[in-house]
Amino acid sequence: MAEAVARKRARGGGGAARRAERTAVSIETAKYIERNIPLYEILTDEALETIETNAEIILEEIGVNFVENPGALERWRAAGAEVTGERVRIPRGLARELCKTAPASFTQHARNPERSVEIGGKTLVCAPVYGPPFVRDTEGGRRYATLEDFKKFVKLGYMSKWLHHSGGTVCEPTDVPVNKRHLDMLLAHMTYSDKPFMGSVTDPSRAQDCVEMCEILFGKDFVQDNTVMTSLINVNSPLTFDEVMMGALEVYAANNQACIISPFIVGGAMAPVSVTGTLTQVLAEVMAGIAYSQLIRPGAPVIFGAFVTSIDMNSGAPTFGTPEASQILYGAGQLARRMGLPFRSGGGLCGSKLPDAQAAYETAHTHNAALLGGVNFMLHSCGWLEGGLVASFEKFVMDADQLGVLHKMAAGVTADEEAQAMDAIREVGPGGHYLGCAHTQAHFKSAFWKTDLFDYKPFETWDEEGARDTQTLAARRVEKMVSDYQQPALDPAILGALNDYVARKKAETPDSFM
Amino acid sequence: MAEAVARKRARGGGGAARRAERTAVSIETAKYIERNIPLYEILTDEALETIETNAEIILEEIGVNFVENPGALERWRAAGAEVTGERVRIPRGLARELCKTAPASFTQHARNPERSVEIGGKTLVCAPVYGPPFVRDTEGGRRYATLEDFKKFVKLGYMSKWLHHSGGTVCEPTDVPVNKRHLDMLLAHMTYSDKPFMGSVTDPSRAQDCVEMCEILFGKDFVQDNTVMTSLINVNSPLTFDEVMMGALEVYAANNQACIISPFIVGGAMAPVSVTGTLTQVLAEVMAGIAYSQLIRPGAPVIFGAFVTSIDMNSGAPTFGTPEASQILYGAGQLARRMGLPFRSGGGLCGSKLPDAQAAYETAHTHNAALLGGVNFMLHSCGWLEGGLVASFEKFVMDADQLGVLHKMAAGVTADEEAQAMDAIREVGPGGHYLGCAHTQAHFKSAFWKTDLFDYKPFETWDEEGARDTQTLAARRVEKMVSDYQQPALDPAILGALNDYVARKKAETPDSFM
């Protein structure tokens, strides 16, 4: 579909006409998923109540640490918590009560209103991989990521039909000083895509820069009244909230921007080895974090996050797409829904070094659990490789294609008269076939989801064409998407102001790789 | 684990001692899955009732064809159906009533009683791929399957911890005449494995041979009173029951052997393009088939089968692991449970030509749907490639490893005091880690499922060891399993009698490749 659009553009007239057409026409992106299917609930109500009771005991008796953050301690004290040193003990019921001002659902606006997303309730918004210092592709192998790589991922994300969100640190542009990366990354999201994006969390001042860049892009008033970023605030599990992440949270919440409060847990290391124990700690951490966001600004949008995986007890390596991770995802989703909060988990998670069968089995397990487990915001939904150390170009397009499966699954099953197809069954009768019947003719175009990547050809054709595996097909697709890419239009005045802002910020700060 | 057992055997004494040890020790096989988790139900009660009503209309008004089978027509007429030519119209409610004598669950006995399986209720029994004329591996590429390939698959199945069943036509031994293959296949299942197996359905006389071989293996009386085979009876959709399959069904049902009554449907070709329409036809076909089995012998064990996939409307190629196939699986499972019958569907289905990422994504979708959709007997659970045209040695061990994921998922989540892990959370506290705590030490061995195949190594180690992908690791594992294989002991008198039976049958029949 995107190809057809690109071809149409290429036929357009020159100059002003082409610019006008570019403004009008856009690469196709599916609307975020709205589930028309039931969710899967693995835990009994009794188990959920046990976990909730125990989480309150953790908050009251053990407490959580807010590290190097006197302001946070003061806020907690004022709210009624018992503060000793950096330890905050939260009386039973207080955190849950504070969480009640957080909205059940919110809109994250994109600069193209058609790409704005609703996060919460029945929705599932898909965003790409976040955080890898390395990239990999067939041609160049595994290497440190650069800003060029980053831009290429943003372009691929823009061109990916089933991807709703441009993400955040799709890979780390390691060739840019650490204290300036956020400027280049945000500028790329804002200019190479028109999908919604995430802000920086590596320092409160960088979060502030992101807010200011959004004020240029969306207008200052718009940003104060509306959510235009959803940023990832990790809890330093177990039970620790560090000053960098909390500082970023404070900036975003104060500006009404959304935060995912997300324990980052390798089970057996940062949480107990048991699913129930891990869920208990996750709930305690999320409640403390979200309660704190509401102390900053009641009503600030937040997401109940759970990034939990298991560990290979022989080597200590984190493992992905495992059954325990799926169980935790399902359980965390139930806990989030009982709090009436949007839920973040899942992704295209895998431990494999290559976009091979292991990567795909593990990814599919996590994709499926995310769909049926009620995830509203799926970070890492495409491109994740090697336990998150690597962003893979080929896996990006492989996973992004698979997100189409989730869209079709989520649409559910229609049982109206047309779907019952009794006329077709009568028409064909015993021993006939349906290929030419009226019902098939009327519905075949939309009846079955179709990949844009996988091989469905007869063996002989496939063999003659080079017997290509999925990775090889994906490499070709990456190339094609990048070559078809056309930048979405942006008001030149805004573009100029953004470039000026980034140039000024870069000039006034010495480089730092810390 | 299997390796440890094999090594232990290799250390044993000579002659009689070794034979005794072989009888006592066996390669480890997990017990069939008993789900301790809820099922996923995609259809509303209202939709299910609509489908059930429409299926009765199909049976009553359109009817089904029993082709070249006067005995079947006579049985139907006697049971109260309206028979015109080969068309059988079944009055509303009659088929469902007849199905009521079929058991909700049955035991299929293996010659090793520890390997017997229960099919129905909460169980999931995994059996390998069935039917491919070709095999593939990295070394030899794609080629016609031989009896040697068949035997190798039976050995791999015997050595696969998470595989409960030896299957049937794991691949077609194309170097053996068609009319003698069943003898060699059954002999291989009986002698190279001690897991349960399937009988031949390609001709009623061959089904009879299978019964007679089972009488040699298990004893004549035992076979009459117990189920020792589960065989695959495909419906020739739409709405047609051919004489070969029905002839085999008649032999098996009369002998109290289990049959899977399974419409084989490529949606849009053999059934309507809509999920609801397809489910309606599936239900009508299964009800007619199972009702017929109960006319042969009330109480004969049967399985509600649904092998349904979608089609690529551009090329006409069947496609696998698609969202529509998952929806149909979930819906068919609900229909089967409402009839109180065991359910067969799912598998490691895929359309890919290679055991690559496409194969794994598609397989994982189907595996997951089978687990959550309530499948009791999962044929094709490992080894399926290229739309079922190819049995892949590497994919066999890849999928068989993944069946372990389903076992762990199915075990569910424990929420007792030990699993709550509150002592561990208190012990570790904010900022600590769980690797050394008492709870972790007590549980780490069983806490997380672990692959026997995938790569969890650090990047550097993996790279030094040759940067192997899943297929390469799988090829190595196939080799190792075959080299570790040790044949399970069998009473020499029985072995002799089986060999004699096969030799006699082969000698008295001229070769035929039809």
C-alpha cells in the first residue's frame, strides 16, 4: 500500500504542486488496535487479592527508597508517609488512594492528528524497540549504533503500516555526546516522522529540553493542556527510585506529559524467582511510583509498566519469551485493570543474537501474550534483538509485519448474517468449492490477513528466486522501504525554530560522554 | 536429561545385565500436559448458539454425502436420516443425540504403560507432523522421504522429552510400495519407540492390518477392551465423506480404536471465507462424522477435529499461523467443549520453506492458540514445514523443544505462602538482589523453564563458537539425539511375531504404488 502511495507521489508535478501533494498524501498507518476480543486472565480473584494485600504490606512495613531526592521525601512526608533517611514507608491504602487521580486512558497527540493515539481501555499502541547501544543488519553485522542508524529506524517506523508510534531511543546514537543525544533523537522523531514519540529520561534537564522542543512543535499552550510525549521511567528494582529517573518524571508530570512507571526486573535477580512474588513486588513499586507522580500533579497521565523477564540460572543471562514472563505479563495486566490504569508490557522480546527462528518463537510468545493480556502500550514491539543490546533492521521489519497479525486477531469474530455465510454453504453444497461463489467474491479481499514480507510462493518459484530465508527477504524490504521513504511535510518556520533550538543548546553545552 | 540417561546406560555391564538395565531405565518423557490454567474463549454464547443452529440446518436441509458406501447409507436410513442417492439429510437434533455416546475422554495405551496418554478434559497430548512426502535437513536439502528417514523421525520422537506421542505417517516412506508402507511404519513405531502411535487410514484393509499388529503387540483381548491407536479420519470438505476414510473409520470404531474426525479445510476453498461460516461447516461435518462412528459402535472413542487454515487469495496458496486460523481454532474448541468431546487442532504449522523466522512466528502462533484454545490432541506439533509438504529434521527438534514452553505455561501460577515470597522480599529489601537469598536458593532449579536448544550465551562466546543460528544448533542436536538413541526393549517373541506378520503380508501382496 505504501509502495502504491510512493509511486503515486513520484508521478506528481514539480515544485509547489508536489509539495502540496506531499502535505495531502501520507504513508498509510493503521489506527491503533481497539480490541474486540476478550482478555486472558490467568490469576484467580483470590490470588489477585493476596498479591494486593502483600503489596500494601511491602509499602507499609519495608517501604521504598527515594535516592538523593530531598524534594520527594518532603512530598511523601507531607502526604502522610513515614520517612526515615531515604526510606519511605507508605501507610496501607495511601498509595492506592493517591493513584486514583491518574486517568484510566489518555490521548497522546501526534503532530499529524490522524496519528494521535489513545492509551488505555481496549487499545493497544505499538512502539518500536528502545535503548540498544548496538545495531545489526546482514550487510554490516553488529556494530555500535550511530545517529544515521537512528534516523534510518525512524524512517522505517514511519513507513511501517502496523506501527503506531515512533518510539524514543530506538537505538543509542553513540557517535553523539551523551548530553546532546536527546536533542538529535527528538529532532529526528519530529522531522522524519509524524507519529507520536517519547521524551528523554537520562537527566531532568534533558526532559526539560524535550518539553521545550514540543512547545515549538505543538505550541506552548497546547503542550500544557495536552499530552504529546509518553516517556519511560524505570524503577531501579527492588524498591528503589533513583534521582535521575524521578527527576525526569517530575518534569514530565508537572507538564502533564505521560510517564510509564515500569519496574525493570530480571526475575531471580531483581525480584523473587516466583511469579507471585515478582508480581507482588511489581505492584508495590508501580503503586509507589504512580502515587508519587500524582503528588507532583494530580491527574498527570501515567501507565502501569511491567518489564519482567526470567534468568538462565546457569549463566545468569536474562532470557526472553519464556513461559514465566508470559505468566507475569498476564498477571500484571489483571492488576493494572483492577487499578483502572493503562498497562505497558510485552514487545518483540528475544534473547537470540540473530533474527532467526529462536528470535521469532520468543517474539511471537511475547506478542501473543501482550495482545491477550491487555497491554495498552507495547514498547519494543519491533526490532529488539539479543536481549535488547541490539536493534536489528531486519527484525524491525519482520516484527512490524507481524504486528498486522495482532490487528486482525483483535478485530474479533463477526457472527452477523453475512458472516454466517449460509447462502454460500447452500450454493456450494457437498463436494463443491468456494473459490468462485458470490460470498467469496464479495469478501476475499478483506477476509484474510496478508503479510507484506513472508514467503507464500510455490516451492519451485521460491527456489528459482534464490531460496531466500526470512532474514534475506527482510533485508530487501528494509532497502525498499528506505528507498521509498518520503519525509512528511513540516511548516518551515517550525522546522527552522527546532533546528535553531538544537543548535543553540548544543553550542552552549560542552560535550560529555557521561 | 536424556543424555545423562544414555551415558548411564553406556557405563552398564555387558550382555544380560545391560539388557536388564535397558528394560528398567528409559529415556525421559514428560507426562502429557494437564492444564492448570483457564482457556481462552473468543466467541460469545450467542455466536456459539447461532453456529449450532445453522449446523443443524445444514445437516437437515443440505445434508452430507457418503460416497460409494451403501453400508453407510443403510445405517443412516435405519437411524432415521433421509437418504437420497448418496446424500444423507439428518433431522435436526439426531446427529447431536447420536454423538452423546462418545466418551468425553479416553486413555490411549502405549506398550510402556508410563507413556499411555489421556485424551480429553484438561489434557494436551503432543504428536509429531503427519503426512509429508518430502523431508529436509541442512545437509541433504529437500528430497523425497524414505523409510530410513521415517525411522530416524521415530527415534527423534522417542528421544524428545516434551513429545508424548510417536504419531503416524511422520513422513511418507516413498521408497516402499504404497500398499505396504503401513506395515513398515507401524513396525517402526512399535519397535523404535514405546510411545503411543496412530494407525493407517489409506485403505480399510490396511486399518485391519494395523489392528492385527496391535493384537500381536498388546494381546488380542487387550485391544478389544482398550484403545491403542488414535487415527486421523479427514472429512473431504465440504460435507463429503469418502469411502476410503469411512472404511478405515468403520474398522477402527468397530475395534474400539480412536478416530479423529477432522475436516481438512483451506478457508475460502473448502469452506466460506468467513470464520463464522467455516466454523458452522466444521461443526456440521464433525457432528455427521462422529454420529456415524457411534452408529458403528456406540461408545467408540473419537476426537472433534478441526484442521483449518486460510488461503492467500493472490496465489491460492494455503497459509498457516494466520490470525483467522487462530480464531477458528479458539471457536472450534468452544464448540467441542459444548459437545463434551476431546478436541484436535493446532500444531507447529507454517508455510515457510525453511526452519527460519517465518516458520517460527507461524508455529508459535499456532502452538499458543492450541494451548489456550483447549486442544487435547495436537498433531503436527513438531517437524512441520512448507505447508505440510516437508518434514524437517531441524524443525522437529526446534518445535519439540518449544513444547516445553507449553508444559510450563500450562502448569499455571501458584500463590501459596512459599510462592508469595514475602520473606525473600523482606530479606533483600530496597536496592539488594535476590541471587543469593534463601528463597532463590530453594527454588532456582525449577523456577524457570530452560531450553535444550536455544542460545543463551554471552555474545562473545557465541561469536567465538561460530555465531550459529537456530537451524545450525538444531542440526547439531539432531545428530546428537540420533547418536544417543537406544532402542527400548521389546519381548523377543513379540518382535519375532511382528516381523513374521509384516513379512507374510508383504509376501502375499503384489507391490502397488497406488
